[in-house]
Amino acid sequence: MPIEFLKKPWSEEESLSCLDEDIRRWFTRKFKTLTPPQRYSFKLISEGKNVIITAPTGSGKTFSAFMVILSELFKLSKEKRLEDKVYCVYVSPLRALDNDIYKNLMMPLGEISKEMEHIKEIRIGIRTGDITPYEKQKQLRKPPHILITTPESLAIILNSRRFVEKLKDIRWVVVDEIHELASSKRGVHLTLTLERLQEMCKKEFVRIGLGATLHPIEEAAKFLVGFKDGEP
């Protein structure tokens, strides 16, 4: 799979056009302008392309990855097609970062949902070694649409036959702190886990990598998308 580097971002208008109108309205009220990573990524993610976003902390990487995903989930909810299954998996090597992402995503969900009370709730859940058996059972009954986890917990999840059924239609996998994972044993473990997950899924999912500093970025891209027939 060839690696492409974008030399020029899309315009703000083109980027925002990828979002559902209610999401777009909320976003433009909340933020004065899109950040460069958002202008580079929204359109690619909406087209189902694998993406690596490398930018400094505080540059809007989280929303670069998630606004299109949230937009698609809201569309499904408005069309009454949002099912009880996992659509997106977010993987981070840091549990503290998992909690931060959860809070960052709950903010737009809460604010937008207040304006769209008729839609079905979009659920976000954390699955790490800290959660209780009760929470695990609750997630099995009502799986989160966005699952936040760690590399090790994701590997364990794939051994749960009942929960795996909720993962077979995953559309997106977001790997954060990819620069930390790509050169570590945890990263090797994660690549195997992602390939196991892909084999279980009905279709190929979109892979989104996030990192502050990635060098060489080509190696990080190979780490993210894996190999097929011996080729990256």
C-alpha cells in the first residue's frame, strides 16, 4: 500500500462539509477556525482512508481523528440505524490518556445531544484492567459505540467470544501515541492484535494513527497498517 504525503490542506469549507450539519453547527460555534491537522484529516477520514496525524500537543489531534467519526455516528442515530455494537476502537498505551480522551469526547456529545434530544444516545466506554466485572457485563449488554482501551486490554477482549460479536462491524481504529508504541514490544503485540481483529471483522476498518513526533513517519505508517501478502 503506497504512502502518500499531503502537501496542501483542504480549505475550511471543504473540510467542514464532511461533517453532519448539526455537528458542523456545534463545531463552528465552539471553535473559531479549524487547526491545520483538522484541515488535513477530515476529508481523508470521511473517504475511508488510513491516516497518520503528527502534530504538537494542543493542536487539535483528538478532534482531527474523532469529529468525522462522531459525525457518522450522529447520522446513523438520526436515521435510526445506530445499532448496539462497537463502531470505533481507540487504543492508547496510557490509561491516564484513556480517561482524558473519554472526557474530551463526552463534552461534545453532551452539548450536541442537548440540542438533538430525539436521537439515540451515543455511548463511549473505557475497557482497561481497572473496570469491574459488573461494568464488563454492562458493556456486553449495551456495548459502547466508541471503545477506549489499551493494547493489552484489547488483546484480552479478543479472547471473549461473546464480546467479539460486538466488534465484527468496526469501522475505525484510532491508535494514539503511535510514536511510543511503534518501537516497543507493546507495539509488536498491538500489531498482532490489530491483525487478529481485522480477521474477525467483516470489512477492512480505517486506521488512524496519532503522534506528536514521528520519525521516520514511513515506518510508523507501516506499523499502523500492517502487512498483506508480505508487503506493507
